[in-house]
Amino acid sequence: MQKRGQTTTFVILGIIIVIVALLLLYLRGNLFFGPVTPDTLGDRLLPISDHIKGCIKEVGDEPIRRIGLQGGHLALAEDTFKLYGGTGISYLCYNRKDDARCYTRMLTRGDMEEELSKALATEMNKCLNVNKFKKGFDLTIGQMSLATDIGNDNVAVLVTLPLTLKKGDVVIKEDSFSQTFNYPLGRLYKVSQDITDIESETGEFEQLTYMLAHKGQYIIDKKKPYPDKLYILQTKDSDYKFQFFVQGEPTA
């Protein structure tokens, strides 16, 4: 009986220790131990920053991949695309009647950046929950804005969200958070413009000649789903794809 009583006592002590440890961890997240300094207050910014950057990563990947698969557009207007393999793919060069050549559809990096920024801003507002970090200090949250920058080999997403953390007389501020996606959207966009330029000038693009001239940097697959041409572009070192249609003319 004495041994059983000792065992019960140890179990109760163990439970108390666990409860105290959990309570200390909770208090550590809500209270400051020791003097409040910019460094100790800055530590409270780290999980907020991680949350914001995590949201950028979470919402950014799919639209950035999709804009490549859809030929530089997220929103597909009527008569500007063709379904292929279940994906809507944009025409970047339209048919000229009775002419092998086509006329190009204007697409700039700025156009793609604007579409991406709008789409990502909408999704970021759904993902963000900065208010949940308001523990043990005053947190002021400003208005969010988002910008996208398409480089040759990456896409940078910058979120501006003014944050002010205050505890007593100590105040720190942060407003910029970013993530970079290593996708060669800019380079493949440039290749698509080279192709549409040649298609509009001569009516035929020789992908093998182009690939050899660029020393195998690009993989260009040309398919011909009647009456159009489908170009699927990749770099040799990435699985990222940019694809688009050149519109053909049906025969009578």
C-alpha cells in the first residue's frame, strides 16, 4: 500500500510539473521577462514576419505557375484563348485572313505583373491573420499593398504592411515582407515574344534553329492542334512552363 501511495504521489507531482511548464510557456508568449528593449520587442516581430511570408509563399505559387500555363494571362476573356488538355491557353498571335502570318497580341511584363498583383492581393487578404499575434504588447496594423516584379529567372512578391509594435516607451516598426519564386517566367516570356515576332513576320518559326542558336538553353515543343499552333516553352533547368497559341485559319 505504501508503494502504491508513493507512486500516486509521483504521478501527481509529474502532472503538476507539466502544468507549470505549460503555464510558463504560455506566459512567456504573453509577458516580457526582464527589461523591454528594441531587441526583445523585435523578437515578437519574428513570428508575425514568418506568418506574412508564409502567406505569400502559400498563395503565390499557384497563380505564378498558372499565368505561364495560360500564356501570360490569369483572366481569360472570350475569344482570346483555346482549351487544350483542360487548360485555357491564350492566343498571343491572331490569324490574318488568307495570310500565313499572324498579328501579335500585345502582352508586356507590366501586364502580367498587374494581373498577378491583383490576384495575390485578394488571396493574401484571405490568408493573413496578424491580429492573432496581439499578446503582451500593442500592435497597430496599417493598410496592405502588394507588388510583383518579374525578373528573368525569378518572380519577387513584395508585401507592404505597416506594423507598429509598442510596449511602454519602446516602439519598433516594420512594413516590408517579401518572397522570391525561382521560376524563369521573364526569360520564357522573352522567348514567346521572339516566336510571335517571327510568326507575324514570316508565318513560320523554326524552333530547332532557335534552340541551337541559344545553345540549348530552351526547350521548345511545337504542336499543331488544327488549325492552330501550340508552343510549350521551358528552360533546360526548370520544370516551369510557358505555353501559348498562334491562331491558324481553318480551311474551307
